[in-house]
Amino acid sequence: MPRTRHLALILCLVMPGPAFADSYAAISGTAMAVTGDIAFDDFSIVFSNGEEIVFDELVGDTFVVDGETVNASVYSLKEPKDPELLNGNRLCGNGDVTYVASWGAENGTDTIVAVFTTQDVPESSADMCASYTYE
């Protein structure tokens, strides 16, 4: 086997493959009407119509929901925007989304995704413009 083919084979065996986003099924009325099912990872969210928001960085790992601090992922967006999603609905509807927060619901199985139009990093669910629930 030529040396270059041998090296390529070794690299394929050693190099990790691409990371794939987790798929989430929309279960709340707002998620079913606005986003549909999503693919979500540490880099972006892809909505059922193919629109995508891309994260810039993880800016927080806790968040206050209804007065209680929960483990969460809070991301800034690389490019603030409010994409048009299902049936002409928009993710936030009143301005470009600047941050996204995600945390586990109280039932332990569902995931809540909240969106924000704030200039500063959001600290609580009181600042969100919309939230969506997935399983």
C-alpha cells in the first residue's frame, strides 16, 4: 500500500468523527407552532425549517428560573437575529435574539430553551422573550 494511503487510513482510525447535534422533539404548544423539532449542540440550534442560530460562546452555567438557581447553559449568539420559522412565526418576535439559555425541566426528562433580546447576559427567566419545551 502506498505510504500516503497508509497514512490516510491511520488518520481515519485515529481522528474523531464530526460531533452530531442531539435531536429534540417539540412538545410545548409554542415549540410545535414556532420552531418544530430542533437539533441542538454546543455550537448552534437548527430548526425544523433549516434555519439556524450559531452560538458565539458559553457565557454562563447557572440560571435563575422562577427564583431558583438551576444548572443551565447560557450562550451568546455569534450574529443576533430573529429568524423566520414555521408558519411565518419568529423565534422571539420583538427583536433580534442575542442570548439562548437551556436547562432541564423539573420532570427530569424535558429540556427548556429560552431566548433573549437583552444587551447584557440574562440572569433569569424573567428576562426571556419566549421559551420552548422539548423532549
